[in-house]
Amino acid sequence: MPKTSTKEKKAVKVIKKMRTVSAPVVTTSVKEVVVRKRAINPILLVKIILVIAIGVVVFLLVQKYRGLFVAGMVDKSPISRWELNQKMTEKYGTQTLEEIISDRLLNENLKKYKIVVTDKEVADELASIKAQYGGEDQFKAAIAQYNMTEAQAVDSIKQSLGLKKIVEATYTITVTDADVQKYFDDNKANYTGKKLQDVAAEIKDTLTQQQIYTDSQDWYTQIRKDAKVSIFI
């Protein structure tokens, strides 16, 4: 084994000393880097908390009001409200739109003529209709056949009364005795065993309602023609 010279021994000692001195410095530097990496910026922390909070709120709102976005589910496949609306628009869109248009035109003209339909008038008419059907249960069974709720029936009654008032304000409704006699003669089968004077008032009311209906159709046809209506479906 060759002998190490004095110069070489000194060089080795210097290198060892440099390693011994520099090692702690490097270790300390690494620790500082680790600490810096572990330290979280307070602003960043606040942002993270806000994102989580908003996400939770959105999730809860979606769960609570999911009916606004999702109409139903088939297994795990959702049916969106948009998809349902598209199908309904294709099938019933034109009819429904026309109903809305007629409602708007009626309301505009009620305001124009300053006509008001009171809650009492609606309630009285509803009671009269229920009596004609034979009672509450029979009335509900009748409107159920048309998939109509009582609330919808009330709205319809209110519209009919409003339309009737408009017609009465803009048309002259006249039913003569000759009209009553003719109706009685043409429908004797419905009045077997009854005299004209016994049913004259009933017949006159029937003919009046028929005239109001005919005039209301004429009235609506005209205002629909004159109205500026734009349709986009």
C-alpha cells in the first residue's frame, strides 16, 4: 500500500473540515424551505373556505329546488325541466300560448272599460254552478274529468264573468217574446206537461246566455285581429 504524502493528508483534512462545517448549513436551509411550504397564506385560506361554503350552499339549494331543474328521474338518468318544457311546447305550445294571449287581451279590455269582477260575484256564480251539478261532490267529479282543479274553475268563472260584462257593455242583448215562443215550440220535448208561461223566464235566460256567448266570440275575434301579437314558437 503506497504511503500518503504530508500534502495529501492536509488536503483530506481540509475537505473533511469543509464538509463538517457546510452540512448544518444545508440542513437548516432545507428545514426553512419545508416550513415555508407548510405555511398557508391567510388570504388563500379564506378563499378556500369561501369556495367550500359557496359549494355547500349551491348543493343545498339544488337539493331544495331541484324541481326547477330536474323534472324526474329514470333509474340514474335525469329528465331535465328544459327537456320537459320542449316536449310540452311541441305538443301543447300553440294552444297554451293562445290561452295566455286571450287572457291578456281580456284583462287589458277589462281595464280599458274599468270593469271589475268581485270575489262575491265569483263565489255566487260558483255556488250556482255547484247547485246545477247537484252538489259539491258532483261538481268536483265533473271538473276532474277535464283535469281541472277548483282553483282553475274559479279562474275560468272570473274570466267568463268579465267577458260577459264586456259584451253587455258593448253589445245590445235583446230577446223578444217571439224568440221565447219559437224556442219553446222547437224544444217541446224538453217541456212536456209544461206551459209556456211556466218556463218563459228560464227560456229567456237561456237565449240571453246564448246571445252573450255568440257576441263574445265575435268580440274576441275582432280584438284578436286588431291586436299586435308576436309568436316565436
